[in-house]
Amino acid sequence: MNIYGDGHQTRDFVYVKDVVMANLLAIEHNSVGTFNIGSGKETSVNELIKKLADLKYKHVTLNYCPMRSGDIVRSSLNASRAHERLKWRPVYTIDEGLHRTIQQYNAAKPIVNFV
């Protein structure tokens, strides 16, 4: 797995079901505009990889590469507008989201398994 940078760069990871719920609420509330859909929590790429390893899923070899031009170092979203206007908040933690994602992947492709 190629990691561009030292792995300390962060992102605001959100489970797909939380994103779907935000979209459904936007439709339900007939909302127009831009909404940040995020947890407000930064997780580094290295932390993400450790979480996957802690779940005892497939080990991957890490290849740290130079950062690419234009890559951002930190990313975290303020979803207060989504909370105020849509009454949306993320339900799933990153750990729950990773676990559910891998379960779904394994259920869809039983020949390839992370464990």
C-alpha cells in the first residue's frame, strides 16, 4: 500500500451510512446549499492503518512515498450547519464504520477475505 507522505496527514472519515442519512435529511428538509458532512475528528493515515491491524484484518506492506503536489496535511470538517439545518450528526464511530465496511465487503465477496 502506498502512503503519500509520512502517514501523519489527517482526514475526517465518515461512515457511508452517515453520509446517506445526511443526503436523505437534506431531501426531507428540502434544503439547498452546501453542508459539511464530517465527524469533526481528525484521524491520521497511520492511525487508520493501525485500527485495521487492531481488527486483525489482512496485513499489508506499507510503502511510504513522497507527498504529492497539492496534498493537504490536515482535514477536519465543521458540520454544525448540517446539525442545525438538517438535525444531522454522525452515528457511527470510525471503528464501527471500519468494522461494518469490512463485514459488508466480506459478505459481498466471500472468496476474498480480510481475516
